[in-house]
Amino acid sequence: MLGDDAELTAAVRAAQAGDETAFRAVYRAVHPRLLGYVRTLVGDHDAEDVASEAWLQIARDLERFDGDADRFRGWAARIARNRALDHIRMRGRRPVIGGDETELTGRPAESDTAGEAMEALATGSTLSLIARLPQDQAEAVVLRVVMGLDAKSAAETLGKRPGAVRTAAHRGLKRLAELLGGDPESDGRLDALPPQREPRGRAVTSASVTHTRARTQKDM
């Protein structure tokens, strides 16, 4: 996996120039977190298919992208979000994430506990907890912590102001901190959460996306 933003930026630019190895590197660096974001929107069952559709569009439109690593992650997240919302509309379902502001009542979380929540989320080990948050908080937390976007890029993805995204992420992290260890009863609730499924066989791979990208470039 690419080690830092400078390497990801270089790989994106090389992929734009037609370097298939660079595109596979970009895919490997971004896909796990992008898939985690999609899971919060459509659930485990459909996440691989929706992420596949997003990567096909990313491959098709990559030449028109302009920006660095952070902007690329935001751009990819917007594409994935649009594909997820299209999928939800087609299925006639509501987004997986939900809840309301009343769920946030309770004692304030300690700052170090919130930090632990962020670290756990960054590893993907507690993504299922995000389903317990209101939708605006869930998306803000995933985009800021899991996808690694700054507030401006996350706000552009969601069509909101950066300040609103910061507030939603802060509230979401406080609630997650409670679930992860602030409440003595939290262990039982965590055990009751269903485990995440393994990727299904139909999932897109970096090789298949690269092949589609090459074919799309020829068609253009």
C-alpha cells in the first residue's frame, strides 16, 4: 500500500498517463476505506457491487480528475456515494445508517476515549458501530476518520459546509467513544453486533478495473 499522500498523488498522476501498475497501486491504497464507506450506506450485502460500480466510473473518468491525494479520495468518495444513493433509490430502501439526535444523550466522552474510537475506526474493526449513528454523523465520521478527508473535502462530498461536517463528526465520535468503552454495558452491545461479511466472489478486482480502464480509453 502507498505510504503517504505524496506517493498516492504520484501514483494517481501516473495512472492518468496510462500506467496500469500505478492504477493498481491507487486501487489497493484507496479501496479498503472506500468499501468501508459504502458499507455504511448500503450494508454488507450490496457493498462490493456498489464499490465495483464506483471503481468502474473512477477508471472511466480518471483522465478528467485534477488534484492531489486528498482531493482524489474526496472525488472517489463522491462517486461512491452517488452510486450508493442510486442503488438505494433503485431498491426503494432507506440508507443503512440511521438514528436521531436523541441517541446522543448521555455523559460526555473523555478526549482520550474519543482518540481510541478514532484509532479503532481507522483500522475498520468497528465500522459496524457507525450504523448506530444518525446519518449525517455516520457519514462525517467515515469520511473524516476512515477515508482520511479533511473537513473541506468531506463537506464537498456531502454538499455541506465544513463547519457542519466538523460538528457532525465531533458528535459522532463522542457517541462512538461511549460505545467503545465509556459505558460499562457497552461490551455486551458490541458483542451483539453482527460480524462483517467477507468480500463476495463477484467483487471487482484491481486487475478487472485496470482492464476496463484500458478498454474505456480505447473507446474514447
